[in-house]
Amino acid sequence: GVNSKICERLQLKNTKILSPRRGHLMKLYTYVPHKAAEDLRSILFQAGAGVIGNYDQCSFNSEGYGTFRGNINTNPFVGEPGIQHREPETKVEVIFPIWLENEIISALKKNHPYEEVAYEIIAVSNTWDEIGAGMIGDLEHPMETAHFFSFLKEQMKVKVIRHTRIKNTTIKRVAVCGGSGSFLLDKAIASRADVLVTSDFKYHQFFDAEGKIIIADIGHYESEQFTIEIFAEILRQKFPTFAVRFTSVNTNPINYF
């Protein structure tokens, strides 16, 4: 997104999310006959479940047995109506992002062999390092602060940088947030960033740096102006035979005299 584009332009290494989010992960538990477990896992993986960081097709599986008795209106996959059945089953556990819940449950119900699918979904409170606000990374080589400011202006095509008092002579660790990023100041300090590159800091908020970090406010439009390159990359991937043209219209309402 916008933040990764800033990191790219500033040539940052070892980048990661500055403030990972909670509450975006869910976990599915379901129970399936042993002989159908492999096929069902594959279906769930295809639907987007089981991705953890750089790994996919992640699951945990435990064996046991389930009991059930169908009434006269059932047509059970195994067993007979009116008689309790005991079936060797595999408990399959997979994690998935909350926005895939409908797709995951639809795939589960469509492909599970049982008429009535037993499953549970629980919210996972883990932070998810793949999404969140802001990013942080390291310059390949430390820069003198004045040199870094010149580099920042050149790479981000900005005319002016509003900044707090320079607290150190070199910059190595850089936190970034496109758009309004003052809410990430504490996170940037806690992550030992030398500078937070963002925008929309108010006058009194600059005092909150308290000499622990340099705030570099480059302007809202300026911090997000390369979003157009992100859309261009998506269009080229989706429509490789199309020619992508960039507009030359500047929509920044702020001018500098």
C-alpha cells in the first residue's frame, strides 16, 4: 500500500508493520471423517484459510471419534437414522482473516460430506503482522540528518519539511505513515525509530516528540502522491496488454509561496 511505497522510495530494508492490528483473525474448528479430511483441508486452503505469514496450507489435525444420531428426516452419510453412530473423525483447525468468513463457511458446507456440519468459529486476539498502520525499516547505511532530509525531499518530491529539533546526528531507523500519522508517534518511539515521516501534525503535537524522535512532516498530499503507482501496477497485472498512462493533474489543494 501507500506505506510500502514510501519505504520503497526511501530504500528501506527489513521493513515491517509499525502497528499491527488485532481482531482481524478467526479460527475454524470442524470435524470430518478420516477418509474425507484431506479433501476438505484442500478445499479450505483454496478458499483462503491456513495462511500464516509466508506459509500457507497451515492446519492442525487431531484424531478422535464423534457420535450422532439422526432422526427419521435424515439421510446420514454414515450410520442409520434412529441409531447412534460412532465415527472416527479428524478435527481440523485452520486460521483465516475475518473478511473471508463467508467464503470459508460456504466452502466448508458445500464440500463437507455430512448433512449437518459441526463446526465452531472463534475470534483470535493475536496481532496480525501482515496488516496494520504505518511501517518501519532501516536505511542500508546511516545518514547524517541533513543528508537524510535532502534525500527525503528528493525521493518524496517535497518542497519543505516541517520537523522537530534535530536530536541526533545520524538517521538509521525510519518509521513512515502516509497521510495523517500523528497517532503512531508513541509506536514509532517504542520501536526506536530515529525519525517518523508522515504528515498533518498540529502545533502542540510536535512537543510530544520530547526529544526522543524527529518528526518529519512532509505534507498529506506529498506522502500519498505515489499511490498512483500502486494502481498502475495493479492495472498492469490485471490487464497486461493495456497501456497505462499517468495523469499530470495535481490535486493538492495546498500551495507554497
